[in-house]
Amino acid sequence: MDITFKNVTYIYQKNSPFEHKAIDNLSFHIPSGSFVAIIGHTGSGKSTLIQHLNGLSVPSDGEVRIGEFKLTNEEKLKNMKDLRSKVGVVFQYPEHQLFEETVAKDIAFGPENFGVSQEEIKKRTKEVIRAVRLPEDLLERSPFDLSGGQKRRVAIAGVLAVQPDVLVLDEPTAGLDPRGQQEIMDMFADLHKTRGLTTILVTHSMEDALKYADHILIMNKGTKFMEGSPEEVFSQKEALHSVQLDVPEVVQFLNRFEEKMGKKIPFENQSIAEIAQSIKQFLKGVEEI
């Protein structure tokens, strides 16, 4: 699903002494099927932005379009439930939202609320438990008997069981060890491709944004500071530093290599092995001179 923000402003507690403008005249477009990373420090407007994607917040001014749905302050969306069936949100620590007696019942909770038949729910449950890389024999176990990583996968399976077209990931690897972080992000990347999702990742990890996203949006003080491909955004080191953001380690390494050796190796999302091969070829040429 395409997503478009057009001159969106959002004000908390408007016309009160505590009025606060969280988003200010924000415009951008996300084509269907994109994997977009949204980056910014606390208070930059990231959380408020994603609350507009499933109608938890409605613009104070401007317009949000998610596929055929339109959110404005002037007209209440009549089919909000339909919108929320299309936009799945994985919040930080989603395992804290588990509450049913069994894994199967927890996964079924969302589809049941959207009127999906029991036969279809059973089919989806088996599909999503495999999609999150958990064995089916966990379905009849209590979610509270599982490990932290397994609980998180069950919670994600519950979101996927609704079969959303848009998947919003709000710091989905928070609290996981490095191996767990990579496994979860690789899983989301696979789901993005196999299901043709529009995926929006809110993250502090420049490495994840570089590795998985095809487009990056930088937020600062409620406004769009910068957007573009990972290569375009992370080539602007000084601009990022001005909003207290850094570039990924691999880009830092290539920048240092250029400073020391006078040779620029452009970053085009190559693997570490491919970068090493480029350096090897350059050093071989230097030795032959």
C-alpha cells in the first residue's frame, strides 16, 4: 500500500497550557512494497508519525493517505477497523502484550476480532508460526513458558495472522542480544520479500537501516530533516552529525580508508567480503607500481 503524508501537523493537547507540536508540516511518500527506515532521536516525532499509520492519531492539519484510506481532522474515517486490519504494528517489547492461555489462542486473537472464520484462523496460525520460525508443537503451550525471543516471535505471529499489507516495526529488536537482533531482522526482511509488504522500521540502528532499508527518512524536532536512499543519506556525514547522528561503521571505515589511502570505494550496499575484495585489488595495484 502506498503511504503519503501531505503537510501533516500534529499538536498534543491543543489550546491548552501544555500544547506541544510533535509533527510540523510533514510531507513524504512511501511507494507500495518499500522498506523504509525512520531514524531520529527521542522527541523527533517518530512515534507520533507511526501512530498516524493505523489511526491511533489523526492529523491536526494536513492529510495522511494509506492506500484507499484518508485521515484528516475534518472528516472522521468511518472504516477505521478496515484500516487497522491492513496496518500491523509491532511495538517495542511486543511480548508484553501476550495474555492468552496458549500460543494458538494468542495468535488467533487479532483475526477473531476482525471476523475471520475459525477454519481460516487455524490455517493462518500454522502459516505464521512457520513464518516466524517456531515449531508447531509450541502452539498448545502457554506463551509465558517460552523464552524471551520465542515470546517476541509469538507476538509478531499474532500481528502477521491478521495479514496486513503494511508492517510497522517500532524498535523491534529492543532488549535482544546481537544474535537475536540479527535473527529477528533477517526474519522481517524475509517476510517483507515473500509477502510483498510495505515495511516501515523505526530504529536507532544505523547498521539495520543500511542493511535492510531501500529508503531512509531522518526526523528532527518534528520535521523531515533528510530523506533518500541509504547511500545518499549516509554519504552526508556532516549533515547527520549536525543532528547528533552518525554513519554506520562500514561507511566510517570506507571514509577512513579514503582519507588514509586516497582511494574512494563508493558504498553501494556491498557485503563485507565484496568490500574486502575491492581493497585487495587496490592494494595489489599499489604493490605493482
